[in-house]
Amino acid sequence: MEIKFIAVGGTIDKVYFDSLSRYEIGESNINDILKDGRINFKYKVSSILKKDSLDMTDQDRLIIHQAVQAEINDKIIITHGTDTMIETAKVLADIKNKVIVLTGAMEPAKFKSSDAIFNIGFAVAAVQTLPHGVYLAISGKIFTPDNVMKNRILKQFEEKM
Amino acid sequence: MEIKFIAVGGTIDKVYFDSLSRYEIGESNINDILKDGRINFKYKVSSILKKDSLDMTDQDRLIIHQAVQAEINDKIIITHGTDTMIETAKVLADIKNKVIVLTGAMEPAKFKSSDAIFNIGFAVAAVQTLPHGVYLAISGKIFTPDNVMKNRILKQFEEKM
Amino acid sequence: MEIKFIAVGGTIDKVYFDSLSRYEIGESNINDILKDGRINFKYKVSSILKKDSLDMTDQDRLIIHQAVQAEINDKIIITHGTDTMIETAKVLADIKNKVIVLTGAMEPAKFKSSDAIFNIGFAVAAVQTLPHGVYLAISGKIFTPDNVMKNRILKQFEEKM
Amino acid sequence: MEIKFIAVGGTIDKVYFDSLSRYEIGESNINDILKDGRINFKYKVSSILKKDSLDMTDQDRLIIHQAVQAEINDKIIITHGTDTMIETAKVLADIKNKVIVLTGAMEPAKFKSSDAIFNIGFAVAAVQTLPHGVYLAISGKIFTPDNVMKNRILKQFEEKM
């Protein structure tokens, strides 16, 4: 059993640069999170983009689609910005024979009170138990892309009415 | 969808008492972990024991069995010491029509590098996706009770050979 | 013995707002830091500005000067942005009969690897041992305002050559 | 300016061993704490004992005395268990021409809510500003050895009545 992690950016990997007085997307936190999680499975991590998801273009989504399509592993977790995670999930919906789970975080992994660790743990279970398909795994729930919305006021994901 | 959490002790909830110069099992960390996880589902937490699992007796396991059996919710996560989690899982194996997931941690939740948050996130996904039955969810993998052992040297859970 | 803390902004109190996809200056972290420090002295905290120090004006520095001048306590710690902490210290240099220590952080207090806690502990000792005057307490050293510069490349404070 | 750190044990460096189901004293946390503190001074660290201070003997205190006496640096911070820190400070009181600051922590440095970082920051300022002598730097205050007691109920240090 092997899991492939693909990091494409998002709040989860934001860091603070004092010299620039702002946040930028840094290296993926997946290795550190899995290490503290003391996990016992094989995995690989690639970082293919470092985009805030508000800045993602169709071209970026095509790059992600290609990476997922080409991936030998059938268990893939994508760490992604939360703002347009649903759009990217819809673009991936035609990929067959893979369990594709998108997750991210509302607060950077480097923050003490971040949801990043919880969300990665959550996604790691989801990718092992769900049938082939594309899912969002965040706010402690599993969603299919056509059935979810981001509630920006409450900063959480919910089923569409 | 509602999840019931039952805390029975274990390393996950150990705290350090300077005045006694040792550890004791403190309050359950579940509420804090779910809050940082920014979860969007209903849940309840009960703390029914505060036992190190090396100290668990048949009587304790009966108490746990009764609590799980009586629980209206069909999704139950039990936080438990790792040393005898497998024994408790076996005792619960006869309970029908519930998804029962046992997890815990190798390092207390109050430690900076603890596996607790990852494991709770992991268990929260597992309990929503697995079919009825009893499972251990730890070391980033899902095990059935008859097919797992704790590797004390590597401090992880593995499939039995 | 009582210490007065005056928070005026800076990286130390920056938080991340996912909905705005950027940082803002939040509430002062001093109370939480002193609580974990298990300190045993009386103190008060006021938050008089929430400014990034690159945005500080002469008017802001006048406000700070007035607050420090009017303060009954003779031991004052000011948490301030690091970019123009030296300028503010120079403006305060004419205030007599007080120990005034400026500190801050290169990374927000809410980050796991922040220097905030170390710097506050450092400033709390400095304000109790130094003679009357104005000082910067950061990068693990104590500086007088005319003898220090911020090295933006190394992100630390150093004596002027 | 160079500071010498001497680690002799204590709660500050306690770690949790799941396989032993208890805490033991691990490696000194000083390097990690100074790194996050982004300090800008030279320092050395030696670990000469790994003792819980309730277990310290006269022989141990002699070892500490010899190490401090022989130290070329005149600025020394000793991380020590809090239970008998006062006794060790008294044994060191005859050493001349050095600033010797003892500190430690009520909760291990590896805990999220530890006082360790605050105390080390505090001690680092104290050792640079105090005149030659022996001091305890903890609970946010500086004490001389003949004028302090540990209040075990409140878990803090206070001036003797």
C-alpha cells in the first residue's frame, strides 16, 4: 500500500516572511506531519505548484490533472488551497481507477492551532477506505465535488442545500 | 451524522505533574483537537475510565463493552492506551450494527510532536467510511483486531505475519 | 514590583485570516505567554495600537511617548514591530526614571517556531535588572537605541559598526 | 560575549517513553530553544548530568561545582530540576567572578504549554545584566539563593518570608 501526496499550494503551506512583511507558500509540511503521525506505510511527496488557490488558472488545473492521471499509485492525496478546491476536484472527476482526496487547511500548518495535522490524518484514512473517485476531505467530513460548498463566513465546508 | 467519543485513558491523555514528578492521566483532549480541526459535525464525548492500558482489567473491558453496546450512535471512537488496545478490540468484536474505531497515541497529546491529532483525524474519517465492525486506527493504517500486533521496538502497529 | 506591558502591534501579534487570504494584527499574546511562563509578579497589559511598524507615523510615536510618559510604573515593556523599533526607541530616549524595554518577534507568536516567547521572557528579565533608560531586547541581546541596527538579511539585530 | 549552558537534568528535559510508560530525562532542549529564539551570540552547551533533582546527591553537586569553577566563561546558565535548585545554588555561592544563573521548568520543554522557553529567554537576559554572583531565574523573577523558597502548592518560586 503506497500513498502519493501531491502538494499544489494553499494556506496549509503558508509561511511568514518578516523581510517581506507577508505570507508566501513554503515547502510542503506533509513529511513533518507524517513523521509526527508515526505512520507505517510507504509514501511519496511531490510539490508541483505553490499556488494560493485564488490565483489558480485553468492551466494550473490541467497540470494537476496530468500529474494525477500519470500517477501509478491509485491512492492520491492533494493538498490544495481551500478557496477553489471544489473547482479542482470537478476538473479531476473524469479520472478513473484512483481514489483522489483533496484536503488543505484554514490555518497554516506552522501555526500552533492549525487544522493541518487533523486534516492530513483525516485524508490518509479516507484515501485508504473510499472507493475510486474524487473527494474533498475537510471540516471533518467527506464530500463529493458536486455536493459541497465553502461557507466563507463560518470558514468550513458544508453539503450544498 | 453524529460521532460518539469514549475516552478510557492511555498515553494520549497523559499529563506531567511536577509536584509528583510523574505522569497521570488527565482530561480527554478530544474537544481541543476537534476544535483545532475545525470540524463540522455533531459529536459527544464521555470519559468513562482513566486507565493506563497496562492496568486494564477484565472488569474495565466489561465497562467499556457495556458503554459501547448501550450507545445509541452507530459511530464510536474510543481513545485507549496502545499497550492493550488489541485486547479491548477483541472483547468488543461481538457488538453488532456499529462502527467502532479504537485509537490512541504513542506520545501524549500535550506534547509538541504528538501523534494524537493525526490519529484522531484519522479515526474520524475511518469511523465515517468503514462498514460495521471493530477496528484499530493507528500508525496511519486500519486494522481488524485479529490481524494486528504492536511492535514495541518500533513503537508502531503492524499486520500480524 | 509591577511590570506594565504596552502592545503597539508588529509581527509578534500577526494572525492569519483565511477569508482575506492575508495577515492582520490580532490581540496581544502577552497574557498567554506570561501564563505559560508561570510568572509570579503583578502586571498590566494595554494594547494602544495595532500597527505594522513599517506603517508607523510620527503621530503614532507621539501616542506611544505619551502612554509611556504617563505610566505610573517605572518598568515598561513595549511589544513593537521589528522594522522600526529603533526609531521608536529613539523617540522615547528623553523619558526619565523608567526602564523601558522594547521587544517584538521575527515570527508571529502563534507560530510553532516563533521567537515571541523567548523574547518576552528575555524582556521580562531585562526590565527588572537594567538601570533607567531605553533598550531594545531582541536576538538574545540588549541594545541601546543609538548602538543597534536591524540586519534584514540575517533577520536579527546587531551592534552598529 | 559568550554564554556557557550546563544541563544537569530536571523536568525541563523530561521526555515520555511509551515503551517504559514513564518519563525520563532526555537530551538538553537548549539548542532548539536558542534556535527558535533566533539569538545572536556565541554559546556552548554541555550536558554533565541527567538527574531529577530529587535524586541529586552531594557528589552530584560537587561535580556541578567543579564544572562551574573550571569554566573559562564568566556567564553560566545551569538548567536544573526545580525541586532542589536552591540547594545547588547555595553550594555554588562561593564561586567568584562569574554570573551563575540557575533555571529550569515546571513542565517539560517538549510540552506545548511549557514554561521552558520563557525561562531560558529570561535566564539569557539575567546572565548578561546581573553582577557576579549566583541567582535563580524562574517564575519570572530573579532570586538570590538565601532568599527564596519553592511553593509546591502553587508550583512557583517566591521570596522567603
